[in-house]
Amino acid sequence: MFVGPGYVPTGIGQGNVRRELVRVLQSRGATQGPDPKLFIRHTYTEHKYTCDNLPGVNLTDFSMVEQACLLSRSLNVMIVFTCTLMIVTLTTASLVFRFRWNIRLALYEAFRGRGDVRRLRLLADHFDYDVFVSYAKEDLPWVYQQLMPELEGRQGLRLCVHERDFIPGNNIVDNIVECVQSSKKILMVYSKDFLRSQWCQFELTFCMNHVMNYDDVLLIVCVDDVTSRDMTAAMMAVLRTTTYIQWEELDDAVHSFWGRLRLALHEIIPQGVALP
């Protein structure tokens, strides 16, 4: 029914009201008159009519928006459903993308094996390096003065350090890929400079995929205080699933730091090297 209150004349009989409704509907393009069952006559007055599908609504009080005449109810329902589905899909996709590394690492931790793939790789493959070290260039003094003397000098390990071991003239990406694949373990040096370095973020992403392929874990050391709000999504995802080692200058803290790092590297430390 497409009739508003302005089209219902008052003060005329029942037959005139019905004929007026037919005339209005036909003037709006309707080919047939209203359904006789659509209107119910009240016994207490001959001038009040109500809609059969809207109980308690008088015909003279009924109104419709113009859009209701242009779109059917089923089309309105379809539009609302489609818009809702699109909003839910886009929201879900946005959340999955934002927390993609958290999801991947959580699934990896849930379904990872017992390290058989890692052990077989360590036994079968030939490696040029024991540990690939990923760090920002600003942290090179710490790597040279603290990390290398301990792991190479005292523990007998061979580290892969950018400035020393990358092949000159090779593409940087090729150097990273080849050195990571030629190393038994991967150690990331987190710092404020690390999170600002695009190359460090690339190395982190590549190394995360690498360790998941070989059922291994990243070794994380933090050389300064990095707040979570400054970290990238990948860095936060790693810290939520991996125990990291914090570097501090206090003597007791330094001794504890090296002890924990040696324990994490026990699989690749040469036999005969004491673990104090």
C-alpha cells in the first residue's frame, strides 16, 4: 500500500473513501485497486480504517518514506545483509593482517615438533657459521666489544657479522639469505636502533620464516630498554612467544646474561668447551 495520510479525504462515506483510494493509486501508476481485504471498517465509526498488516494504525495516520516505494523489502534486506557482511569481512581481514605474526607464531608453537627437523639439519648440513647475528650498525661496538670476545674467543663459535663476513659486491639481500642458510643459529640484537632499521626488519621477517621452516627458534638479546609501543608487530610477536635475554652493565647481570646465552647455544658449542 503506497498511500499517505494526505490522500485520504475526511467527511465522506465509505464508498467514496474506497473510490478515492483507487483513484490515488491509479494516479501513481498502479494498475489495480487496493486489495479489499487490506482495509477493515470499524463498527463504531464509518470514517476510520486501519491497515490489516499494521494493527492499531489508522489509515489517516499512516505514512511512508519515498524510498519504500523505490526498493522492495527483500531488496532492502539484501542490501543490509551485504553491507554487514562486507564490514565484518574487512574488519576480520584488518585484524588478521595486523596480528598476522602473532597468529603464525602461536600456531607454530602449538603444532611444532620436538626438534627432530632441527637436529637432523644440524647433523646433515654443512655450515660456514655457527651463529648469524642480526643487529643495527649503531650496535656494532657492543657486538665487537662484548659478543664476539665471549662467543668466538671463549666458546669457540664462528659468528656471521655483516661488516666482516658479507661478500663485497654481492646484493645485500643475497648476502643475508646465503648467510642465514649457512648458519646453525640466528641471534637478534634488539635495540631502539634495530626497530628503526629497515634492513633489520627485513632480516627479522626472513629469519622468522627460516626458523619456522626448520622447527627452530630465534635467540633474542636486548641491549637497551625498548618499549612495546615502539616495536613493530613482528618484534612484539617474537617477544610474546620467545624468552629473551636482557643485557645490563652490572657484574651479576653480565654473568647471568652469558650463562643464559651459553645455555641457549649448548647444541652448537664445541665439545670440550667448559660452560662455567
